[in-house]
Amino acid sequence: MKIGITGGTGLVGKRLVTLFIQSGYEVFVFTRNAKIQSKEQSLHYTYWDPTEKVIDINVLSSLHAIVHIAGANVAEKRWTRSRKQEILESRTLSTSFLVEQINKYASVCTSFVSASAIGIYGPDAQPATPFKEHAKAHSDFLGTTCMQWEASSASLNPNIRRVMLRMGIVLAKEGGALAQFIKPVSFFVKPLLGGGKQIISWITLEDIANLFLFAITQNHVQGIYNAVAPNPVSQQGLMNAIASQKNKFALPIYVPSFLLKIILGEMSIEVLKSSTVSAEKIQQAGFHFQSTDIHQALQRLMN
């Protein structure tokens, strides 16, 4: 079986590539970096540029499944007007172009699995009821971005099974958000952002990779699924769990909301937002998480 993947050189993408190869698949990574070479017999890099509408249709026509996770890093830079446009277009334009090419040339493709994000949901109501997949998209920047992102693949050939995974905060020992949470604890400090009561819906890198593989291999999986662990945690609870795993005393330091707004600008909305997201639907589909609570997850990641 041949699998194509966009975004295969990022944190999640690299783990997916490794897992797919270990599972016996031949993997083709679509990338703008034409210089990347692979020594792995089952791994190939192929050039694409959705902005220039360039893709290798010979490779595309050989693929049995396609995973699409390409998109500009939401947290990498301050949300200026131009950066927000880049975040949106890196998702919508690439998806529209890819789907158009799949419909024309991917004659043996049976599965299309795309990333989305729980940023589509708004802040928790009070009392909080976990967001399920049928909840309406929020009207803020990430909500509308995710809504348009998902809509960009709506024209996919109906004979191809379409799955969208709304990813939570991915925790990985290789980097990403977890490294930023761990760093201050190493200096005996636990920053509590805006009070620390906001709920974080998370998933480990291992589980998100297994979930993409599950979506590819299980033909009954179709439509939208939340890709989060079953037990969300407060930001304060996450910091306490990290300190516990590191066996360190850490002094709680409250970082006021107004300071985060000055430092991060509009992005502070997401840092301070409480978002409790349900994992019920994907569990009912038969997926089993390796890490179901934050202490278990951190033990696997940090030891």
C-alpha cells in the first residue's frame, strides 16, 4: 500500500512517516524542499507547491491513501494581518488544490485523511459541556479558519472515504508545546497563565500518529472526529503534573491575562481559552488510547 503525506517534515508528520513505514507501507512525502533525500527504501520525497499549483501526478496516481496535514504553524509568530492570512491560505488553498488533483489523477486512492483542529470550537460555556463534533464553529479567527479548512475538501470524489481529525494540543518529548511547559519547571517555577483554570484538551504524539493510521485502515471511520485524549486537564493541573514527574518543587507564578495580551496580542485568546473537547465518538469507533490521563501521558513522555 502506498501512502502520500503533506506536512510530513513537521513534528507530527515525521512521526506519521515513521509509523507508516514500520507498519509496512511505502510512503511519499510531498514537500517544497526538493533537496531532501532518503536512504530508507520505503520512503520517498516528491516535490509539490500548492501556491504554484505544482504536484507530481505520476506519484499521485499511484497512491492508495493520502494524509494531509500541511499548514503554517499557528503559534510560531504573532498574529499580524498578513500572518493570519498565511495561516488561513496555507490550509484552504493547499487543501483545495490537493483535492482538485486527487479528483483528476488519484484513480486508486480510497482514503483521504485531513488534519483539522479543536480551535474550531469556542470557549467553554458555564458549566462546561464537552464539545462534540456537531457543535457549531466559533466566530473567531481560528474557528472560521478551521471551518473553511474543512470545507476546502468537501468537493472530494464521494467514492473516496474522507476523514477529518480535529487535533488537540499535541504533547511530544521531541518538542512542541510540552517543551515550553517543562522549561520553567526546570527553574522551579510554574507559570499559571491567566490563573491557570482554563481546560486544555491534549493528545500525545504517539496517540495522534496511531489515530491517523487507524483512520486510514478502518473503513468504517468516516467524517469528523475529535482527536483528543479522554481526560482534558486544566493548565494548572498540567503544570502540577509536570512538576510531579520531575520531582521538583516549583513556585506557582500567576501571569495576568493583560500581560499575555500585551506579549502575544490576539493569540492570547487561544492561550487563555478553556476548551473541553469530547473523545467519545472516536472511542466508540474502536480507537484505544495509549495515554488516557495527563499523569500517565507525562510518565511515558518524560521518563
